[in-house]
Amino acid sequence: MEMQGRDKAYFNDAGDGAWSNFSREMESIRRSQKRNCRIVAILLFLMTLVILALVIVAGTQARTIRRLNDRKGLLPHPNVTFASSSGDRTIDGLTYGGSLFRGSGFWTPRDDLPAPLTDECTVGVEEKIYIIGGADVNGTVLDQFLVYDTTLHSYTTLTPIPEPRYRFGAALLNNKIYVVGGRQDANESLPLPTTTYVYDIAQSQWFKGPDLVEPQSDPCAAALNGKVYLVGGYNAGYDLLAKVQVYDPASNSWSYAPNMPTPRGDLMCAAFDGEIYVLGGYSGNATEPFSSKMESFNTVTQKWTTRPDLLTPRGDGAVAVLPGRKLLLIGGEGHYKNNDTLKYGKHTNEVFYGADGTWVEKALIPSARFRTAAAESGGLVYTFGGSDTCIDKAVCPALQTTAVFLDVDHPHVYLYLKNDPYNDNALPIYPL
Ligand SMILES: *[C@@H]1O[C@H](CO)[C@@H](O)[C@H](O)[C@H]1NC(C)=O
Ligand SMILES: *[C@@H]1O[C@H](CO)[C@@H](O)[C@H](O)[C@H]1NC(C)=O
Ligand SMILES: *[C@@H]1O[C@H](CO)[C@@H](O)[C@H](O)[C@H]1NC(C)=O
Ligand SMILES: *[C@@H]1O[C@H](CO)[C@@H](O)[C@H](O)[C@H]1NC(C)=O
Ligand SMILES: *[C@@H]1O[C@H](CO)[C@@H](O)[C@H](O)[C@H]1NC(C)=O
């Protein structure tokens, strides 16, 4: 055999001593091979144990969740009950106490914007997020148009919007971005714009769309069932609007849709669960100027429905739709108790679970912000810039930072408390 031949050659060249060295080496190689075999066997055994443990844990959890679904597995604590859905918030004699997974999720910083930016809009299209307009560090309104690539982690400057724009609405319809409403200067010497600009993503080009029937500043926009909706905001004199204007590509024109039930400005919109959801905003109420209301518009029945209140009232926040019928509401503006003029950015974020009709508070964002915008891409939510907290200043500092939120998927398990007036809505407003 070839192996023997080589052994012989070794023997002939090097003599007796070398042969015994050689066989000792062979022996030690054999021993180390045996040792390696044993280590591999032990590792395989340990891996089997780990897999077995994982299977047991997963099985137990699945059983627990099934039991919770059946509402039979009450835990042996006299004052607390768990349930898998809060669709019925009134279980006899129990107070809804919130989610078992309250505060979950992770925030991490991402690539800073090229320059500080506030009051912009964002639109997510697959792995890209378009960042439209806004104001710079001096409060100058911009015609800037950027795109952030979430996979390459880079910003690219695109053809500017034909007119500067901030505090407006933006929505994606048929691979086109609609830019509508808002203001074109910060000193308010120019009239509110009624122009609509449309960016065709496939052609990388801006087009002029039809004019609005009337202007709306600080509104929100969303697209659903082939139409763009522009909701609420203020008129030139800062009166609150309940107005809704709708763009129909078939007639290439704007017309009115039924008013929302509560007039408000600085509000947030999303196409969610088959309806246009409208969240929070400034309502001008003397004791609670920011609204905790959520209302939704069904574009088929043309009816508005009142939905569960936000946990924390706010305006000028960011909203994004997450996979799994979840709506994430980020930051926004709050005010100090009994003083509407002292406003600050919020750290608080909350998720609305469409399946359960329930709001759950999530992890705090490390840097509070308002007048910010967010978009979902690949299951993560990105938020860009916005305004930092400022008290009694004409221009709040624009932020250059971005943050990304990763939610944690888990069973929806809610706490119900006996003999306890505890309620999420009774939580104090940060920071007072
Ligand atoms: C249950 O609630 C009652 C009333 O609030 C309280 O007095 C009692 O200590 C609670 N029991 C436990 C085990 O926490
Ligand atoms: C902001 O204003 C300052 C002072 O006028 C100026 O130096 C700076 O370049 C401006 N920044 C931007 C981004 O325009
Ligand atoms: C208002 O802002 C516009 C655009 O930023 C500028 O051209 C104009 O001079 C400003 N007007 C006043 C009165 O400051
Ligand atoms: C103002 O807000 C308070 C507290 O949320 C509420 O009780 C009151 O009804 C509101 N007033 C109006 C006019 O909406
Ligand atoms: C709110 O704060 C402003 C600015 O500090 C102050 O001038 C005003 O008196 C305060 N209002 C109330 C109702 O406390």
C-alpha cells in the first residue's frame, strides 16, 4: 500500500531511533484522535440536551398560551389575573392593568442625518426611506429631498422639491410620493401653499399635481384604496381644522371627505387595518391642549369611528405601521401641567395592537423628540431628526440624530387587577 511505502522511506532515511519516534508520534496522534472523538461526542450530547430543553420550554410556553387563550389558567394570586386579549376590558370585578410586556423593545442610534432637520416628512418604500423637506438648524424652510438606504446605511441627495415645504403631509400612492399642505416659510410672510407636488419614483422626477381646494397647514396625510387623504391641521389664522381633503387619481382632483369628529392640528395619520387612523394632535383644550384621541375613517362606508385613546396625549409625533397589525407612535410634543406655553419633546412611545384594540407603552427613546417623522423598513422603525426640547424659544434646536426601534414579538398577555384603581391613563406625564 502507498502508506507503507512512505513509512519505509521514512525508516530507510532516518534509522531505528526515528522509527520509535515515529510510532510514538503515531500513538500520540491516535490518542489525540480518541480525545477529539470524546470531545465531539460530549458536545453532541450537550447540544442534544440544549435542544431537548428548548423543545420542553417552547412546549410549556405554547401550553401556557393555549391555557391563557382558554381563560382558564388563572394564576394563584388573589389580586391579579392574566388574559391573552383585552378585547373585553371589563372582566367582572377586575380593572385592566396593562400588558405583561409593557416597556419592551429596543432603540439604537443609526447614521446621523447629513445636517440637523426638523418638521420633515418621511415615506418608506421597501429598503429606502425618502426624507422630504423640513427646516434646518436656523428654522429656514428647505426644498431638500433625501433618500436613506437602510441596507447601505447611506444618504443620497435627490432632485429638490419644486418649492420649500415644512409642516406638511406626504403619502405614497402607486409608487408616487404626494407632497401636500404645510408651509413654505417660517416667518409666515408667504400665503399657505395649495400646490401639490408628486415625485414619481420610477422616473426620479417631480411633477405638479392639482391644487388643494383650500390650504391646510400642520395636517397629516395617508393613502388608502387608491386615494390620498389630507387630514386636519390649521388654516392661515391657526384655527383648528376638522377638514379632510381627498385626492382621486381618476379625476386628478381634490375634493372634501367627511370631517373628522374632533378638530385638531399637529396630528399623526396612518393607513392601518383597512382604515385611515388619525392620532393625537393639538386640540386647544385649556386643561389638556394635546389630544389623546384616536379616530379612524373607513373609506368604503365613509364613516368615522372612535378608537381607544392613546396612553399619553401628544401632538407632532411620528407614527409607523409595523408588521402584525401594530401601530407605533413615537415621541411628540407634550406640555407642562397647567402651562400650555411650556412644551417639550417626549421620550414615550406606544404600540397599538390592532388585534386586541389595546395600547401598550414601549421602551423609551433615548433622545426625546417632536416634529419628527418615522417609517418602517424590514420590520424596524427609523425616526429621523426632529426638534429637541426647548422652553420659551422661537426656534427649537433641530436634531441630526436618528434612532431605530426593534419591537419584540411576544404573546399578547394582559394583566387585570382586583381591588385596584390602577390604570395606564392615570400615569403621570413625563417629566412632571
Ligand atoms: C389584594 O388587594 C387588597 C386590597 O387592595 C390588599 O389589601 C391585599 O393585601 C392584596 N393582596 C395581596 C396578596 O397582594
Ligand atoms: C445658520 O445661521 C448662522 C448664523 O447666521 C450661519 O452661520 C449658518 O451657516 C446657518 N446654518 C445653516 C445650515 O444655514
Ligand atoms: C421670510 O422668509 C422668506 C423665505 O425664507 C424670505 O425670503 C423673506 O425675506 C422673509 N421675510 C421677512 C420679513 O423676514
Ligand atoms: C378638556 O380636557 C379635559 C381633560 O382631559 C376634559 O375633561 C374636558 O372635557 C376637555 N374639554 C373640552 C372642551 O373638550
Ligand atoms: C407659563 O410659562 C410662561 C413662561 O415661563 C409664563 O410666562 C406663564 O405665566 C406661565 N403660565 C402659567 C399659567 O403658569
